[in-house]
Amino acid sequence: MNSDKKEVLNLVNAYIQAVHTQNETDFRSLWLDEDVTLISVGNLFKGLDSVYKDFLIGGIQAKYASIDLIAEGQPSVRFLDETTAVVIFAYRTECILREDGSEYGISGLETQLLRKSGNGWKIAHLHYSKV
């Protein structure tokens, strides 16, 4: 496995961990810049502030007392060129609903569009599809 692929897979794992911990510094450090986007089951979040505040905190943290994002199998990594990669993987979640403490989960596909910058590989766009 080449070093770029290892770095990309480490970024995917760091994102999964950041969703679980919801640590702002860790989460924000994974993204390319302020002009990123995220699509999650029909909702579009534009800009890193919206991705963090509206998706992660206002969406996930508000709804779930805990969440584990689990990659099912090895993510597929495709390099479009030396600075652009697409990562696709099946995921599932194991959550505890904040409202009543019940268990909840979804399954789907996740696509990450990554760009390599002076700071290594970073997320430029992320898309969740519920299956």
C-alpha cells in the first residue's frame, strides 16, 4: 500500500473517530478549508461552520446521546490525480437516542472527496446516502 493510500485511510478513520467524540478541534482539522460541503440524507451543509455546527452539533449531537459510525469492510480509494481522491464505503451507525435512550441505527453509503494540500489529505466534500 502506498503512502498516499495509507494517509487517506487514516483520514477516514480519523473522521469516524471525530464523529464519535465530536471534538471540535479534531473534527475541523480534517477538512480542507472553510468552503467545504456535506450532504446528509437530503440536507446540504455549506461551509465548515455549518458542517460542524448544524450537522455535527445541531444534528447528530442533538439527536443522539452517543453514536458510533462504523465502516463496513475496507473503504474503496480511487485517485483521480495526484491531489484528488474519492473514497466510498458502506457504513452503519449504532446510536442511543437522546430523547428516550433507545437504540437506533442506520446503514448507508458514504462518499468522501479528498484533496491533498500542504497539510496532507483533507475532506473537501462528504455525502451520506441512507440505504
